[in-house]
Amino acid sequence: MSFSPRMEAFRVSTRAIGIDLMRSVYTRNLGTYVSSPVATYRAGMLVELDGQQQIQAAGTDGDTTDCVPFGWTKYTKANTLYATVVDEAVTLNGVVASNLKHANLWNVSSAKGVKVASAAGVVYTETTDYTVNYTNGQVTRVVSGTGPADGETVYVTYQYQVTEQELKFEGRNFWNFLNDVDIQNGLISVITDWSIIFTTQYDPTAAYAVNNKLYAGSKLTGTAGLVSKTLTSNPMVGRVFQVPTADDPFLGIVSAGGPSTL
């Protein structure tokens, strides 16, 4: 995996997880925001204030009128992490399941979370054109007139739960949690104001293009804390600066920042 030439940085991991702080550009990332004790979120997610003025993942309540993104989490408050894979090439033969490189895939409540596209960029539809075994990490072609042809090589984008062995490689702090040290005091560091964010916390089922408008996700679609391209009724949080690719799965976002302008 290699970086796009747009922003120069040294890759410290072979996996694309959370937020890339080496390339992200920001000025305010105060660790003085009180976190909801029941909230969980991963680095690079959008967060908002709940009714007690505590930080939770944006869209947690599922009500678009209450979704007011506050900023981007700099660290993780969770015990699991997900890595992102973009455009993994897989050949679909007949109706035999094809194995992806990883298992335990992330999915939303409607059992969607994987994007399958042709070499020409045509995005196929899950359940109609293909099915996914999220536990085993397998994609199976569905025989139809519009789906992938028998023997076609498709390109799969997905997120998968990082294994315990991979977590050991990534490293943990001395509380054995994957989070900011502020968490011990119930606080969280949040990036606010104008910024350029490189994150993997986006809806992997969407196809992105430079300058696309981006919106906050919602619990109603299983995307609370994530960036969405389709939930236009939610607040706009920025525009695409760099699209995710197989070599560089991070989504680059130009964010206006701040609770009143984000």
C-alpha cells in the first residue's frame, strides 16, 4: 500500500484504520470534552453532543433535527477496530462463494456494508447481483441479467474487524484500550474548526468523487459516526478532497469545522 502523491507522509501501518494523523491538517484538538460513559466511537468518526452535553457518535439518536456534528475524534473509545480495504480484486465464478482476504466484515442493520463494482466502475446491488457472507468474508455471484458475468473480476470495498494478532501489531496503551489517554478521565480529544481529515470512517458502500458533498451518518442506517454521501437530510460536514483507492483507502475530507458551521 502506498500513499497518493497529494500529501506526503510516512506510513506506519499496512492497515488503513481510523484517522491518519500524519496527513490530516488541523489546529484545534482539545482533550477537554466530556465523553458519554456509554458512548463508543473510533478515531476519525464524527461526534456530537447528547442531551447532557457529552460527546457521542454523530447520528446516535437517529433524529436528523438533533444531529449537530461537533467535530472529529482524534482517538478511539472502543475495544475493537475496523480496517478498510478498497477495490480488492475477486473473480466470481458461477455461484460459488469467493473468499476475500479478511473475514468478520462490517455491516449495517440491513445486512449491507460491501461495495462490489466492475472494472468500468459499475456498482452492483447486494442481494440482487451478489450476496455476502459477512462472518466468513465471502462474495457470491447471483445469476441475473444485470449482475456480474460468470468469470468476471470485480472490485470489492469493505471494512473488517481487526484481529487480535493485528491489534498487537498496532499497539495498545497501558490501560489495554485502543484510545486516547484522556479517556481515563472521561474526556476525549476532538478536532474542531477548519481541517483536512484523512479517515476510514465512511460508508464503504458508496462511490466517491472529488468535491462530492458529505453528510453525517445516522443510527437509522447503521452509519452513526460515519460519513455518508447519501443522507442529504443530515448536516453537511465537508467535501471530498481525495477519493479512497486500493493503494490508499483513506477518504480525504475538507471540513469547515466547528459546532455551528460543520
